[in-house]
Amino acid sequence: MHTMFKGSISFGLVHIPIKLFTATEEKDIKMRYLHNECHNPIKYEKTCAVCEKEVKQENIVKGYEYEQGKFVILDKDELDELAANKTRNIEIIDFINLDEIDPIYFNRSYFVGPNENGEKAYSLLQQAMKDSGKIALAKFTLRSKQHLAVIRVYDRGLVLETIYYPDEVRNVEHVPGLPEAIDLNEKELNMAIQLIEQLTAEFEPEKYTDEYRKSLHELIESKITGQEIKIAKEVPQTDIINLMDALQASINETKPQKKKRTTRKKDETG
């Protein structure tokens, strides 16, 4: 597993040497853009929009567009000076309850592992957090960006999850067409709750699969081997106009099936 970050976690005067490892990975099937005539990869070049000339990497600078067409240039020395202030320390600010953070804030997950001579302090923090039921809120810098993060117990170890800052989460009130308070039909509401209860199950992540990725992989494999593949047609949906009918049909469809009783016929003796 590739190390993404080396540093330490600090809380109070305790410093724990740690390493971060990426905890998740995208499983998308990557495809490249090709020229449709010769099927060779498309090459992308960096060109100036005005000069229409190719620009080499050493001639590229960073700039911030504060008005359309107007930029302030930030040179490498200025950016390096800002970066020099960053540390390799993950500073725990507070300990909080996990249910206080809405899942919308969570961004990316990293496994936290102990670095050299950090095993005991790592285990101490992990066990103390497990026993207290708390998670840690922390700040650290990764790839020139200061992140807000939570550290929590995960199985036998710890996981760090970067979270968005409050000003990075958009206001739900800006969503167009959100309904105002609506008087709901009590019978419909009870049926909706019944449907939720019938569809409630324990979370078993292994039973969920990416059906599109699976089908795409089969299509690619069939083209490589020269086989034909048939894609099933989408089943047409039944038109249900009435909300009550839709709820009732859903309840009937998800209702647990009762097992049929089997009865043995007694042997008749004459």
C-alpha cells in the first residue's frame, strides 16, 4: 500500500508518528479518446489562446482571474513561501460525537498507520477513542491545501477522513423548486412508512455491485475475443398515476412471502 503522507498526530503534548494510506479507490473502467480514422490516441498540447503557439512547461505561470480577462500573477517564490509554513503535523483540535457531522461534509478517506516507534501511542489513542465513543476533529496540510478532517476508529485501526469546510457546502435553500410545508395525507404517510419498514435491512456492502461497470467490462471482453454480446432490453415501467396505488403496489411487491405449509397425507389402512 503506497504511503500518501508521513507525519504525526498531536493531541495535547502527545505526538504519534503516523503514515496515511489511501483507503478507497475508484473502479471506473478508464477509456482513452482515439482518432476515429486511425484509432490512435489523441494528443493534447498546451497552447496560448491568443498566440496560438505551443507553450512549454517552463513558460507557464499561475494566475488568479479576479475579473474576466484580468489576472494577478502568483510567482513560484511567493507560493513556496506560503507552503514553507505548512507542517507535517495533524493537530487534533477537538473531540466530538460522530452523529454531529452530517455525511454531506465527508470527502476522502485515508487509513492511518503507526510509523516507527509509534505503535504504543497509536494503540493508546485508538483504544481511548473506542472506549469514549468520540471522534477527533483535526487540521493538517496535504498537497499544498489545508484540510479539515476527522479521525475515527475503524476496525482494529484508525481512519482519517477529510471533510469540507462549512463555506464549501452549498446552501440547500438554493435548490430550485423545493416544496414549502405541504399537508400530507395521513394514510399515504403511514403507507410510505410501512414501505420503508418492509425495505429496511442490515447494511451488507458486499451485496451491492456496479452493474454498469460489470456490463461494460463484459462488452470490452467480448470485443477483444470477437464474441457477440446481447444487451437485455429495459423492462417497460407500468404507469401508475395515483400515489396511493403506487404505494400499495410497492407494499405488495416487497411484502415477505409466507412459507407454504406442507401436509403429509396419512396412509390409509383398510
